[in-house]
Amino acid sequence: MSGEKRPAADSFGSSQLVKRAKSDANLGGSSAVAVANGAAQNGALIQAISRTGALQNPVMELTGHSREVFAARFDPTGQYIASGSMDRSILLWRSTGSCENYGILSGHKQAVLDLHWSRDSQVLFSASADMHLASWDVETGERIRRHFGHEEVINCMDVSKRGTEILVSGSDDGYIGIWDTRTKDAVAFIPTDFPITAICLAEAGNELFTGGIDNDIKAWDMRKQAVTYTLLGHTDTVTSLQISPDNQTLLSNAHDSTVRTWDVRPFAPADRRIRTYDGAPTGQERNLLKASWDSKGEKIAAGSGDQSVAIWDVQTGKLLNKLPGHRGAVNDVRFHPKGEPILVSASSDRTLMVGELGK
């Protein structure tokens, strides 16, 4: 479970990656502007036409990973994106203009499966199939520390939103890991009966939600380290969990090809099911596809095995968009944290796409 701490990787900085604008994709009905493929000396795209949007073109395709991309996350400011891949690397990108790749974080020995930024955007946390969590200084590219203790693949992680930054992790070993980001070893391990494939902390940090291969979502009291209630409804492995911006509704995705919302208020009715959203099939790869909220809690998006991004209206359940462009399963999708009409998606086709949503 443990090993000697290795020094951080030396290599960091701009890599010679080619970013190009998609001319055949469509986000929200907006056509992308074609530009020449290639990079200038500073790594920027050749500018074809001036635009007023934050992106150089309505849809940008980011290439550089050599294997499937499993995670993509805006930092809290919305200025940067981190992506994690089967190729064991984490790439750092700017989220505006030409979406320049400005750094590589190397050190994991197996696939990077989940990522989260610190609240101040100075540290990136990663979860890997190599059974370790890691924290990275994104200014220097140095790995700050590795967190040891899990005995199987770490599928998922989350970070607390208040107080001392605490990490929680879920693993195929069936344990929930609780970590103080300032120390290497876990604060606690909570045993469960099944591998954990999704995990989420409530905003206050006193409640934790987990999902696994038993198809159920469990709500945990963090102080008692005990299950307080269970959310039943999914009929296959739960692949992602995220709490709404107002901390009242839980969003889940699962291998039953449904996305669901649940009432997680303290005094909610016994049946906490709110709505089921269809339109994002799991597909044959059966990856841990993610779903996420927009910054206002009005829309949700989910990756899909049919190579598209699905977006719904939360209140009505109406499918607003099916965004094409990827050539493989879409494993993760995130809205811009500051409410900008921008979305990032990560795919098994080895690319990310950053696009402006139509009005």
C-alpha cells in the first residue's frame, strides 16, 4: 500500500502540441470558423478572423494526449483547464483564445481517472489507477506529495468546499479514503461492501455521497462515518455524482444510460427521486461517464457513449442539445464555472473540445 516517495518529475513547460479549430463540429447551432492547422512560434493558432468571443473559434479541438482522456476540469477562475488521460499525463491548457497547452504534469504510473483543483487554483489533485492520489503545484509543475493507502484503482475523488481542504476518494478496494491535503497518509478509511465508482462531498462537508457497482447511492454522515440513507433507482453501476450549486440536489449518471436528480435536503420526502433524463447512452466502452451542473443549477450535461454531449433543462427535463464532434465516447463534460457559455468535454478519441454554447 505504501512505498518510498519519489522526487517530482523534472519536465514541465510548454510542449509542442498542435491545437486546431474544428470546422465540422457544431455547438448549439453555431458553425465553427475554419483556421489553418498548425502553430506559430509561440504555440498560438494562426489567426484567421477576429472574433469577439473568449475562444478563437466557436469550437476548439485540443490535441496532445496519446490515449483516452478521462477527466477535464476548469479551475475555479475559469481561466485554465486540466485534463487527465490513460497516457498517465495531466495536461494544462488556457481556456481562452487558442487554448494553448502550457504545461504537463508527469509522475503517475497508470491512467489518470479524476481531477480537482484547489479553491485558490494553485494546486491540482489527481486520482489514478496506480492506487495513489497526488497533489501538484501548477505554477512550478512539481508534485507536492503522493497519498498512499488504497490497494486498488482509485476511480474518483472530490475536495471539500469549505474549511481545510479535505480530499475524499473511492476505490475498487471498496474503501472511502479521507485525506488532509497537507499530509501523505489518510486520516481515515471507511470500509464498504462494493467497489466505489463515484463520490461527492456536500458543500458543508458533513455529508458524503458514494455510488458503486451495487447500483445504489449512499449518503454518509462524515462525523459518524455511517450511512444515513440510500437512494434507489439506478439499475446499473453509478458512474458520477455531483451536488448542485445550491447544495439541495444530487446529480447522478449510471451505466443504465440514465442521468438522475435527487432531493438531498435534510427533511426531504422519503422518496427523494426528482427526475430522470434520457439521451446519453452508456455505449459499449462502459467507461465511468460523468455528468455535471452549470454554475446556476439550471442545466445539466453528460458525456455519452454515442460520441456526443447531452444537455438538458433541469426543471423540464427537455433535451436541449446533442453536441457532436467527438469520434469516441465522451467521458467527461464541464460547464464554465463563472457562467460563461463555454463547455469542455473529454473523449476516448484522445481529444478535448472547448466550445461556445449557442444562445
